Amino acid sequence: MRSAKIHLDCGQLREPTAASIDQIARLQLALRRRGCKLELRNADPYLLELIGFVGLGAVLRVESRRQSKQRKQLCRVEEEGELDDPAIG
């Protein structure tokens, strides 16, 4: 017996909150208990980031989809020179 996939269209969810994530997680749990799988559609990148931030990415089986180039830019630190420390003088 194949499990059914339920598609949740998240396109209208403009400003997701922790409460939104809670509702999605509860829906996913209820569907899993009935042998179904939840699949998010049209999920905003912010929603995916928020799901990952609260630690439910693996539970909801979603992954933020930033490109590796963007990740590098977010983690990059630029050094322009040394800071003078007057206490060391």
C-alpha cells in the first residue's frame, strides 16, 4: 500500500511565524500517523529558513535552498586593516 502525498500550498503565507510552523508541524504529524506524507509547495525562502531555524527541517523534510555562492557571501568577513589598541602602547 502506497502512502498518499498531501500537498500544502504555502504561497499565501506571507509572514510566517512560529505559530505557522507549529501548525504545519502538527498537520505533518497527524498525516504521518495516518500513513500520509506532507509536501510543502510554493514555500517562501523565509519560511524554509524559519523551519530550519526552529530545528524542524528534518522533521518536516525541508531544506533551505540557498545557493552556495550566497552562503559564502553571508559568512564572509572582510578585513581592512589592524585596529589600534591604545591600552597596549
